[in-house]
Amino acid sequence: MDDYFKSRLEALRAEGNYRVFTDLSRHRGAFPAATRHVDDETRDITVWCSNDYLGMGQHPSVLAAMHEAIDRYGAGAGGTRNISGTTHEHVLLERELADLHGKEAALLFTSGYVSNWAALGTLASQIPGCIVFSDSLNHASMIEGIRHSRAQKVIWRHNDVAHLEACLKAAPADAPKLIAFESVYSMDGDIAPIAEICDLADAYGAMTYLDEVHAVGLYGPRGGGIAEREGLMDRLTVIEGTLGKAYGVVGGYIAASADLCDFIRSFASGFIFTTALPPAVAAGAAAAVRHLKTSSSERDQQQARVAEVRRRLDEIGIPHLDNPSHIVPVMVGDPVKCKALSDRLLDEHGIYIQPINYPTVPKGTERLRITPSPVHSAADIDVLLDALGDLWRQCELARRKVAA
């Protein structure tokens, strides 16, 4: 079998789709600075593709909460949530998350992937006759949860509410319905028409399941996401989020009614049979959530950095997807070139931007996904834009027409 494994891996390499780990040591308190390790050699670099969108993984209040919790509780939770693994830090974090989204309750999972897989899979499988209406660009974790449920599913065209309505209209009127979608789509950075989807859910008696993983902490007056920003949280059945992106730690969660959360807690195998998050992680996440409920400076600074990077890309004609979010996809359109650009940025300029190739994005839409943060400096932006301009010129890549 090893020959088979090798042949498949070689095919990935030839296509430019083979993934290589970048071995990093992040610099505490100095994000986005990191040290790259290659064999026995090291080099300082700047990270431009992290999902630690606001630098909260380095925030003093988060680190202090984790240190205090590990001194109080020790390292691990010691078991599943049902068998000795529920510490008071888990309870406090779930209260913070329920409050964040204006829901009765919240339920923690070990990752955002697991929360989607377990919650969607459980709802769709346990509600008799449930039909799931899934946006065509939903995350793999949502797709896997729906697939695992074996419920009937209907895929509607991305963010196309007319197509969604046609799908809902074609379904049996008395069938339980669940509309699953995201707020910010992580690869293109576009945003769902949440209000229109909620209107359809009301009209056709459907539940709604909104993945806000790339929005929590980043949008809304308290960081509750796009739904909070648009005043729609009360219209959503389930809001799912992560603690591993803007909150800088790790873990996933859902927020919903007390009965729904209790239902998932009681029937989801992905929750029941998984060791709980370490209490220090829960404490750090709660500190991040609390901080971003009252501080908007990180969000304001991030938006300013994003706008600056977009403006500078436009000035030199580097093609990027226009979108209303914080994600800046620089479009390459070729997997081999995308990987080569990423390698040269890292090797020659000390800039780390992971190439995003198939199957994460469709073939022909390969890109460098840039995520400016409030802790990127003006000098960091200068270095990034100079490097991109230099490589675009050397590689003779297509540019946008530069405005006069």
C-alpha cells in the first residue's frame, strides 16, 4: 500500500496542491512576529495569514487568565463533560457565550469543526423527516454533519435567496426544515443576506442554523458577529461560533434555547464521548470574549488595516476579491504559481501567506489569503506590498488596470 500512498502524494505535488507545514514559534506579545524553523536553521518572519484575527492569542488578559487557571486547576479537564470534566470555567464561559448572542444557553465543543459536525448532525438525524437546506459554499464541517445525519438535504446556490425560496417551496409544507448557512464565508470573504434568509425561514416555518466562526469577535458592538451587527440574533434558531479565531484560543460552541442546547448535550456523540477542553483554555477564551464585549479598538484598528491593504493593492494593480469583510483574497488562479509565490514570499521576504488551493477552493481560483490584523504595523504593510509588487513583476502575472 505504501506505493499507492506515494503515488497519490506525488500527484498532489505535481498539481501544486501538496500542503507543507510551516514550523513556527510565535513571539509572545509580538504577534505577527514569529520564528520559522527549517531543519536546524531559524529565521524571523511576519505572519499574514493567521486566523487569530485580532491578536487575542497574545493579549495580556487572555494569558493572565490562562496562567491563573492552570495554577488553580492543573492541566487537563480530567474527563468528558458528563464524567468529571465540567469545571466552573466551562460553566462561566458558556454563560458568557449565551449572553454574547442573546440566547438562553450555550454549549462548548472542542473545536468549531466538531461543533458544526455534532450539532448539525444531531439536529438533522434526530428530528424525524428533517430536510436540511444547505448553502453550496458551506464549510466542510457543516457538510460532514449533514452527510453524517443521513437526512434529506437540498443544496441551494450560494447566497441566492430566490433559489432558496424555490427549494423551500418545492418541499412538503409539513416537513421539518433547517436552513444552514454562514455569515462570513472564509475564502471569498462575502457575507450572507441573513435578514432575507430569516424572512424565508419565517414564511416557510424553517429553523435557521448560522455559522459565525469568521465573524464572532469581529463584528457587532460587542463582537457578537454579523447577526448582532444587523440586529438579527433573536431571529436565528442556532448561532455557532469558534474560540479559535478572533478569540485567539481554541474550541467551538453553539448558542440557542436552553432546551435545544440540552438536546444536543444529551444526544450528540461528538459531545458526549469527547474529553472537555482544558479549564485554562476555557478561562482564556472567557477573558477574550469579555474583553471584546467592551473594547472596540481592536475591531476598529483591524478594519483600518484591511482598508489600507486593499487600497495599496489597488494602487499597484494586484488583483484581489472585493468583499465587505476583513478577508483579502489575492487571486492567482493557478495552483503551481500560487505555491511558488507563497514559497518565494517566505524564503526571500520573510512573509508567510499560505497558498489556498483545491479542494479548499475550486480549481482555477487559487489564491493567497491575507488577513490584516490590528497588530500589523505600517512598516509591515510596506514590506508586504513591496514584496507582492516585486514578485508580480518578476513572474509577469496579470494586474488590474491601475486607476489614474
